[in-house]
Amino acid sequence: MRFQFGKTDFDHFTKNELLKPQNSLTLDRDYNDYIRVFEKHRKLISSSGFFNQVNYTYIKPKNSWQYGFTVNMGNAKNEFNNQKSTASLTGINNYTSRHWALSIAVSDGIALWGAGVKFQSIENNIPIQINSFPVSRNQVMNQYFLDYLEPSFGTNIIFKENIKLLQPILFSSVPLNKSTLLALSFSQSRHALFQQLRYSNNSNILQLTGSRKINFDGTIISNSTDITLTNNKWHITPRLVIHNSSLNLDVKNILPVDNTLDLPDLGWLTGTRRGFNIGYTFTNGILDHQINFGFMTVSAAANISTPVLGREILPIAHGVQADLAGKAKTQHLSLSKIWQYANVFITGNLGYSHAYYDHTIKGDAIIEFGLTSVPVDAPLQYHLYLGELAVQTVYKLNQYSIGYRFRQYLPYLKRIDDSPINFKPEVKEPDYKTRGGGQHRFTIVYNFNSIF
């Protein structure tokens, strides 16, 4: 016997789900221990979060017709804190999000049609302390560029973010023959991005001084097509997902009313992503497994300039042009098994994922006053390995189901290129200990007696 908590995430109904009457309310609460970094038992970096979710599902078969709907609401709060670390940038990141989703479906016993929509609002507020600024061995570079960073931006900045997500979905299942169903779904998500950098300018140009703002306005549009085949004689369910995304972002400098020296437009960023995932799920009630393979291409381009930093006879501003192109290959394998002891259901899951990223970065600085830089044309190649262990326990008591799930992720990142681009300091780091990657979920399901 297989046990499911119910539909607690934004998803769509299947034809088999509409055959079983349901009138249930599900409550979920997650605690995520993302990462903790210690040095000699002193916590330097921590990141954790909570996620709460309420889901109501109603399914009613009526004669030869079945229909159902599900309503989902939730909120999340995450925090990142590295104030005790020795990093150049330290601060506390407070991330909050809220969402609601609705999905409806109807079936005549042969085919299924449905639609859904999800809305999400994300807010982020990050006060950042700048503990150190870059310094060059080239004194001219310091004089005409790096020495202006601290007076131009100060040592305390605030980054604010507001994201709105709207995601509609259409789905359907149609019979190919008496035992085979073709399930199709299409969704499009649109992220409206607004980000703002607030800082205090104290440069040597009076018109530039005071409280300043830089705005980042953009959109991310993503499309996903999901194709699945099911057959009541098969243990295997093949699946193909095709996806693509595009990003467009503009950088605007909010000018003081009486300022004509600064630059109103600071640049732009664009990007695209295209790919697919193909795989199958094998279910026999004894030992289930899932295998997926994926491929993705990415490209991005940016042309970004600093605001006017100050004056050295003439106003000073510098910029950068960059392009990124690459591809990624992914593989995923998971095994799961369910044990039942009276009214207790225990599910174990083992997962392994691997991704190979092969990217090339090309960039060149646009620097004034005769300063020069070495153009970048270098590869970035990574292997990402991710292990997963999860155990879920569910206890059914009359109309209630009470569950607890623990999930542990074990990531490992290996860089294999010989690029001169280095994201780690060359000096020897202290002996850090890293912990985290765990998730705890508590669930309560109440099944109402009646299907009205």
C-alpha cells in the first residue's frame, strides 16, 4: 500500500487522483539548516530558514465525471549572517516570501483538463558592512579608480529586493489507447524584479554627495512543457521536460535634482537558458527508482558602468563588458522504499545527482585616464556532486495523519579548469568546519468525513 500526504506543493492533478474522493486539510512546517561555518567552535557564518504551508484539497467523483481543486498558501523566512567572519562584506540577510496557488481539474473518466495559477511575493533586505576595499600594486590604478570607491559608496550600504512571480499552468491528459495516457502541461512564469542599492556618497564633487540610490529593474520569463506517458500495465512512467528562460535587467542611477554631472544609465544585463530533462520513474511497490538526464545551454552579456566616482581634473567613471556562454549536463538517480507497520508508514529515499558545468567568460574593462587591464577569456569548469538521504515517518490515527521527514544533502564542488580567474583568496585560510544541509518537515493532515 502506498501512502501520500496529499498535494502540498504547486502541482496539477492526474487522472488517477480524481478517481479517489478526498476532502483534506494539510499543514506543513519546514526548518532548513542551510549552512554553518565554525572556526575553533566559534560560529562565523550561519544560514537557516522556516517554511509554512497550508493546503486544502477537494476531489469528488460524480457519476461518470470527476472534479477537484486544491488551494495552497504559504510563507517563508530565511536568514544569512556572516557578521563575525573576516570577509570583506558582512551583514545580515533577511529574506521573506509569501505565496498562494490554485489548481482545478475535471475529467469525464476518459480525458482530463485543468488549469492553475501561482502568485509569489519575495522581499529581501540586506544591510552590508564593507570591511575592506581592493588595493592595487599599481599606484595609478589606485589614484584614478580604487581610492575613490570608499568615499563614493561609504562603508555601509543597503540592498533591497522585491520580486513578484505570476505563474499560470494548463494541463491535460488524453488517451492514446485503452491503457495508455498522454499527459501534457505547459506553464509560464514571469518574475518582475526590482532591486535597489542605497549608499551615502562623500566624494570630492559636491553635487554627488548625500544619500544615493541605484535601481535594478528587470524581468525573468520562463516556459516549461512537461510530457508524460502512463500505462496501467507498465511499471515505468517516462517523462520529458523542455524549458527555457530569458533575463533582461536595466541599471539606473537615481540622480539628485540639481545634478547634471552623473550618468543616469549605468548599463544592462541579459541572459538566456534552454534545455531539457528526460527520464523515467519505476514503481512496483517494492523498490522504486527514478532516473533523469538533463542538458542545458546558457548565455549572458553585460555592459555595466560605475556612477561618476569623483573628479581628477575630469569626472571619473569606469565600466566593464562581459559575455558568458556555456552548457551543463546533469544526471540524477534516486531509490525509495515504503515499509508499513500497522498504521505507521516509513519511507526511505537515497538520491545522487551530478552536474558538469562548462562555461567560458569573456570580459574587458572600460577604464579611463590611460589605465589598462588584461582582457579575460577563460573557462570555468565545475563538477557538482550532491548526495541525498531522506526518511519520512507517517502515523495514521482515525481522520488524522501525522508525519515527520528528515532530509540531508551532501554537496561537493570540484573545479577542474586552469583559468586565472580565482574566487578564493591566495592566502591560506584558517581551519574552518562546515555543517548544515539538513531539512526537517512536520506535517499534519486532517481528512474530513464527508464529501459534500
